[in-house]
Amino acid sequence: MLEASEKLIEASVIVRDALRMSGLEKRGDDIFDTVEHYTSLNSDPSSIPNIIRDLDGAQDDPCWTRPLVSVKQSDRKDI
């Protein structure tokens, strides 16, 4: 998740720089601000820092590590 966050920041800087002197600078700034919002703010539950904290505090394995169907344990409630 940290690597993804860094890549998003890098991409937003590239977009902002590419739009300099194009008349579309505001769009580049908007993209940068949006990415900065999701990569740094703790107040948004969808921000990457909050997602990292949620994953670190999770007691169970993420849902994608569990099979959707299991013949041996078909009566489990979490499947």
C-alpha cells in the first residue's frame, strides 16, 4: 500500500508538470490535490493511511485469501 501511495503521488506530479503552460493547469492541480487527499489525510476513511491501519489491525485474513466455495466446510457462515 505504501508503494502504491508513492506511485500515485509520482503520477500526479507528472500530470501536473505535463499540464504546465497548457491552459489546463487547474486540472493538474486538481488531480494533485485529490491524490494528496487520498494518500495523506487521516480524516477520510478511504485514505490510504486509514486503509493501512485497518489492514494492520485486522484479526482475520483478507477475504480474498478465503475460498468462495469449500466442499469440506460448506456449512461455515463466513463463506
